Amino acid sequence: MVRLWSMTGINRLVQAEGQQLLRMKGVLNLHDESRRLYFHSVNMLLDTTFGKAWQRDEARENHLVNDRTPSRCRPDA
């Protein structure tokens, strides 16, 4: 099952976790959108750009990579 994202959901994530995230980037499959969304954020700053359309037979997968602040990465934090 592919989870569909919305811009509201992305904004909520950045607002809620922005102080703990050093950097986040990815490609998302947005609900009701034929194009992929590329995004990049640093702390509370978010930039997005629409890319090419998903192909009909292409898997519409979300890819998200993030770096948390070092204190949040420690197992005992």
C-alpha cells in the first residue's frame, strides 16, 4: 500500500519536528497529483518543486531521508 501525502501533511511534519531535524529531503506521491513532488527542508524552512509526471506503470513510491540533531540520534536520548 502506498501512503499518499498532502502539502498540509508535509507542513505539519516540518512544524512539529523542524527543531529536531537538521535536514530532510525526498520525493513524494501527493494525493490527487499526477506529478512527483521534490522537497528539501532545513529545520523549519521548506522548499518544494514539482517534477515530471509519474508513468502509468511506474510504482509511485515515497522516498524520505532525514537527519536529526545529534542529541536525538543517541539511543539514550
